[in-house]
Amino acid sequence: MLSSQAPNRALRLSLRARHFSTSRPVAAVSPYRSANPATKSQKKVEKREQSTAAASQAAHSSPARTIPSPAFNRSVKEDVQPLQAFRQPEMDHSFVGMNGGQIFHEMMLRHGVKHVFGYPGGAILPVFDAIYNSEAFDFILPRHEQGAGHMAEGYARACGKPGVVLVTSGPGATNVITPMQDALMDGTPMVVFCGQVPTTAIGSDAFQEADVIGISRACTKWNVMVKNIAELPRRINEAFEIATSGRPGPVLVDLPKDVTGAMLNRPIPMSSTLPTHPSAASLAAKDLSRKQLDSAISRTADLINMAKKPVIYCGAGILGHPDGPKLLKELSEKAQIPVTTTLQGLGAYDELDPKALHMLGMHGSAFANMSMQEADLILALGARFDDRITGHVPRFAP
């Protein structure tokens, strides 16, 4: 048995070593501690005591620091500065005090819209009220929303500008699904604006409510619902840009009634109210594609010079550019190459010209299909090789 004086003696020694001492603590000499390893709590206490002693010794041995460490002593000149100073975006005050319908009217003017096709309804009345007395538009009223969509589609094909459609919510919007699908398949630019129930009533099975965004997702290039009047100009700009860029097609903008009827009471950034301009990245991409196109044209010229029976196969893409038919005529005349067209490409080339092979495909002329089969070089311009043209692909133009 250990004596009762041994723990007391060890305790007195440990306390003596901690009184204002800068030396290492005296190790415990208790036979009890030497026979039994220290517990976790005792280890933590010992480490804390040693750390305190070491810190006290370092404080007595080194002089006091008079200045902060370099991490807190930076000069202003060494601070990281932004590449460019922050610039407050230029604000457009011209829309302040207008409601959503009046903003729609102004944005149509900025995009040069002269013809609007549509059928009025309750959910889109704020927009119709704004354009009713306007002399800037020719409004074409059909007897059905589907007719408005097909009218806008034909208008876009005839003049190259996007057709604008304005219809109400629910059945008014769903009636435009067929024209939008047709425009998507044929690459026709079209912008559809449809009314919608107020945002507070969406999802409550309100009168003439329909999930137009979900319904039209598969038959549009892009669709969006405007949830705030401040974003209305930006969404209209995006709609026209997407409808006309790349391969043209239809877009849909859903306009809740409380958005078109609300009043804008603060200025919005100028960048969201003006028609968009190509960015530096898009200009660089166009320059790169132009260089690649020059190389492809040079290669094509060599192939034309070597070909014995070339044929030009053109589609609706030729009609997408105002100078498309003119350039096609010049190419055919200069190289003396016959031209055949698809159903959608009719009108791109003079059908009375001696080099015209007329329409090809399932419902085309026999000599147009025969010329494609016998050609040693096919120049496809604005065409997509539809199944009505190719038929059985392995046997097409072997």
C-alpha cells in the first residue's frame, strides 16, 4: 500500500514548479504515476501546462514587437486593384410611367415591326389597348389564332423579317402550337406573344389558364414567362435575337396580365432596352468561321472544275437571305450547273430557266431525281436532305 503522504508530496512539488517559473516543470516522482499511465484528461492538462510555460519563457526572452506583422502592415500601393473601375450602368428613363402594354408598343417600334397578326382576348387586353390607336402598325385580324400564326409564318417567308403574333391565354395560346411547330421545322422566324392569367393565379386552374411554357417547349427554339415588368424589354430583345439568329425559328413570350397592366416606376439599364449587338466573342467566332468558309469555297471551286456532271440542290435556306436567289443565279450562270429545288425552296431559282430541273423528291420530277442519282458532285445550298428527298438513304445518290 502507498502511504498517504506520497500524493501530497507530489502535489506540493507540482505547485512549486508553476509559481512564476520560466524553467521546465519538475517531473512528478510519485510511484503511483510511474506505475500507472496518465489518462487523456491528465495528458491534456500536462500539454496545457507545458505550452503555458513555453509561451511565458518566449515572452521573457524576446523583446516586445513594436510594429504589427507584415500580414497586417500592408501599404495601400500593394493592395490588389480591380482591372477596371466600376461603372454605373447607363439607365433608360424613357419607360418610367408606362404600363406593360405601352412598353410592348415602344419595343415593337424599336425593332421595326410594322405588321402584327393576332386575335384579342381578356388576358392580353392591356397590350391591345396600347396598340389599338397606334398608327405605327398594321394589325391583321384573322378568324382564328391558328390563322394568325400561319399568316405570320408566310409574312416571314416573304420578307425575311420575323412574324409577330399576339394572342390571349389558354385556348388562344394553344391554337398557335401548329404554326409554331411548322415554323420550327421550316426554319421560319416567328415571335409569339401570348397572354396569361395573373401571376398570383398561376397554378390555381384559373379561367383560361394553361401551361403554355410546358406545352410549347418542344415546338419553339426558346420560351419564357415574364414575371416582372422591369424585365419585359430585355425579354423582348432576347426573343427577337433568338428567333433570327442561327437557324431561324419560333420563340414564345408568356405575358401575365398583372405584368402587362403594371406601371414601371423606376429606370432600367439601357442595355436591356436597346436591341442587342454582337459581342466581341461572337464577332471573333464569325471571323474564324469566315476564314474557314474561304478555305471551303476554294476547295469547292476545285471540285467544280474537276466534276463532269455537277448539280446544285437548293432548299429554303436560300430564301433566308435577301441576296440568296441572286447569288444562286450568278453561280449557276457562271459554272453552267443545272439547279433543282425542294418544295420549300421553290422560288429561289427561275423555273423557266433552261438550267432549272424543277422540284425533286417523292413528288418531284423524274429528271430531277435522275440527275441527282447520276451526278458526280452535288452542291447542297440551304437544304437538309429531308426523307422526302432522299427516300431510302443507302440508295440515294450512290
